[in-house]
Amino acid sequence: MELVGGGTLHEYLHKVPLPTLGSVKFIGAELVCGLQFIHSKGIIHRDLKTENILLTSNGHIKITDFGLALDNVFGKTLARDVMSTPGLAAPEMIMGHPYSSGVDWFAYGAIMHLVLLGVNPFRGRSRAQVERKVLEHQATYTQYGPVTGDFLARLLCKDQSRRLGENGNIREHLFFSSINWEELEAGEVESPVTITQDSMESYTSQRIHVPYGETWKEPIPEVCQQAFDSLPFVCAAWAENYHNASIHPDALPT
């Protein structure tokens, strides 16, 4: 994947605690496109969270970190393990029931609640308290207006067979009435999300030091040095302190 310089959605929300409604709808709509695409390929993410949603430098969304994903899943899977962050794990996952891509839509609903309102819908002091709220808390969300309330309530529905995204066309919900889906998927819609500073800029000024203080480490035996022969680059400072492999000639500055 190409470099994504806008940081994570988690970092963005710390800088802009309550984004504009237009930004929220845009983020939500691009996430819908991403989730529907991976689901069409038989992939369930299972760990969707703000830390795993990246922003490009011009404010577009990319879903990352498929380390806990299931693939080749069409319909319900026989998986019964909990593979999600507390507060984002769907009820059926917590209870150990077979689940479908609906677990991603539940996590999506919790993320949209956080983006819209600045707080997680299920909070507690321990994992057990959070999971109990997911299983037992009956919220209507009507205080947020009829459209937004219905949108969140249907996404956070405890019955996966009735959950929006899994059941019904989420793109047709009134919450997304201002979204032109064809233009959005074609990349023709300019993002209203403003990235004030490329997240990579903060790294370019940092100097990453080799841990010279680890003098207790034994030098790599001569017989193992050949493992470094094929490397295109070996840090000179690292080579000086840990092994005697030379820098490959192709990596030398011209």
C-alpha cells in the first residue's frame, strides 16, 4: 500500500474531537464502501477500530490491519472466538455464537457513534463491564434526532440478522441522503476532512538511535555473518556495534 500520511482516525479525533457533520458523513460513507468491498470478497475484518482506519494526506479513508481477519467467508462462519476490541465486539461474538460480516457493521456503528458524539456507546471500568453493556444496554438514540438516532440504533442492533449493513441497504438510509455514491466510489468527491499537518512530518525530524548501551550482547559469530551479505543496506552504526558486515556497494551514496 502506498504511504498514507494523514495518520489514523484515532489521532484525527484527538485533534478534532467533534468533526463537522459533513466530515462525519463522508468518513462514514467511505467506510461503507470499504467494508462492502471486503465483504464482497469474503473477508470479515473483525478488528475494525479508529486505530485501524487511516487518513490520506488529502482526507480519504483506508482500512488497514487485517491480522485478525477471516477470509473466504460468505454468509455465517463457524468461528466463535472473540477477535475485537472491547466495546466494538458484537453481542454474537461475545456470546460465542456463529457470526457473519455483521460483526463489522456493529463495530462500524460504535465508531460512527464515537465520531458523531465524541464518546463510545459502551463504556465501563473493565472488559466485563463493557461486554455486559453491549449485551444488556437497550438504547434508542432518539435524543440525537430521528435520522441519526435510527441510523445508530439499527447499526448497534443486538440481532445481527436485523442489523443495518447486514440487513437492508445502508446506502439508502436518510443519514447518507447527501452522498453521491457513484462519484464517491469513483474518487471524484473532494474530502471535507482537513489534515492540518502530514503525520510523517513529525517523524522526519526525529533521530532514531542505535541502542549502543547494550554492551552485554555478544557479537554475531563469523559463521552467521553471511546472512547479511545479501542485504541491500546495513546501517554503519549498527554494523560497528553488532556485526562487521560491510555496506553493500549499491547502497553507497553517489
